[in-house]
Amino acid sequence: MTVTLHADKFAAYLRMLKDRSGQGYERLGRQAGASGSSLHRYCSGKSVPADYRVVHSFAKVCGASAEELRELHQLWALADAARDDEVPSEHAEPPADVAPRRHRRAYAAVAVAIAVLLAGGLVWVTADGSEPAPGRYADRMLFSPACRPPVSMGQHDECVTEVQNLLVSAQGRLSVDGSFGPETLRRVTAFQVLAGLPARGVVDEATKTALYDHRTSLAGWSAAMVEQRVRAVFTEAPDTAVAIARCASFLDPLWVLPNTNGSRNWGIFQISDARLLDLGGTPRQAFDPVWNIDAAHRLWSAHHDFHDWPSCSAALQNPQAH
């Protein structure tokens, strides 16, 4: 794999964290849940992990601070995006973790660019002859030199304000204050999922284009509609189920919460990445209130209790209090 500038910077940051920890690859791998050989490839710049969770876990065991985690997340997003855009060599054998992506890129040879944005069933196709993004939006703020890097967590400037205004225009519910905090991170991640983009949580080039295209909507069910559906499905324990859902997501269908291990929870009942795999679902499905509530009921039905939501124990003790 051709080493890009972004991959170099990402690998250098990983090496810095590894060297500072004073530990070897094998020991760090055991703690981070990855093989030592994989960590060595990432730190040497030979490959970029497709899943950010292993990066997050590695950084945590190396003692990375919150600020370092934010910077590392941005570096990974840049390197991952560059890896996606890379055209494979005719003779090179791509690493196993990116081979499927490379095969998809092979269609670029026919000179037809197809961008699919899934939002409420809409499909947008840009064929040969139309002006490609970001050229169509070169005069927009997010494509200006001031906003050239991805707009990301911890940033506070007019680029963040522009992102927030665009999310509000997409019917997202958030404050416009120019600060990229947890609220903006949730809406950006939800927007990416609904737009059919990698949920990196940073506003990269593809996300900027999608925001200006105005083809993805963040409109969804109201809290009252969610509560009504929860009660209809959880007929055995409606009050407790509503309390759990309110505790988990404030009855917000597009609620996203990152975990300390780099994974995320999705939707009304905050179904984790691991649980989504068990249930055969995706983050996009988890944002569908009907699917999410039904999936939560399937989890509840296994033992007829709410042990899958331990952090909401207070709600269990006093459902009416929430």
C-alpha cells in the first residue's frame, strides 16, 4: 500500500504513544485486544486499521490524554479517508483489511462516478459529465482554506458554526454555538450514518459535500411518538421500559454515545456495536425507532429483565421518577 502523508502522520503519532508507554507490541496488543503484529503494521505505516476501536484501545493503554485521543481520532480519519481514495497499483496485493474496498474502487476505471446517499430512500447518482464535488461548492465556507482539515471534536470556530447551521438545516436538533462538543459529535455521526458515509465523527470532505447537498434529513420521531411505541411493544413492563429508554437516550431516535473502548451505542435503547452484530443489525437500522424498540424487546425477552441496561439502574429502582 502506498504510504500517504496522512498515513505517515497517523503512524508517527501511534509510535509516539507506543514509545512513551515503554511497552512492547505484544504486551500492548494483549491489553488493547489486538495482535502485536497488527499494532506493528499500524505504527510502521504499512496499513491503517479500518475500525477506529482498535486505535482507541491502543491509545488508552498507552496512557493517551483526552486531547491526544481527539487529535489521534482526526489523524485516523484523514488516513482512513486517504486510504479509501487511493487507486490500487496494478501489481500490488492489497492488505486483507482493505481488499473489499479496493475491489469497489475498481469501477473508477469506467470513468463513471457513483455517489449513493441513503436518506429516507433517496439515491443520488452523479454520472460522467456533471461537476464533481467539491468543485460545485468551492465557494462554500467548509471548502475554504480555513476549514481545510476535517472539522472535529474540540474545535471552536466559524467552521463549526457552519457545520451546526447545516445540521439544523437538515432538521437536526442541536445548539448553534460554534463549539464542536458531544452534542455536535452525535449529530455529525448520525448524519454520516443516514447519508451512507463512514461514521468517523469528523466532518471530512465527503461529509461536507453531503451537508451542502441537502439530501439527508435528520428529522425523526418526537419523544411522545417514541414513548407511545415503547409502551405498545413493552406491554409487560411499559413504565420501566419508557424509563430505561428515557435514561438511555432521552427518547431521541438518533442518539449516539461513544464508549471508553472506542465502540458506540445507537438509538433509543442505545444498542451497542456488539449487540448490533448479535442482532444482525446496523447503525442505520438502530436509528429506526421501530427496529430499535423491537430489538430492545427481543433482548428483554431473553430473561424478562433489563440487565442489558445496567447504567440505568436508577431508572429501574424508580421508573416514575424519570
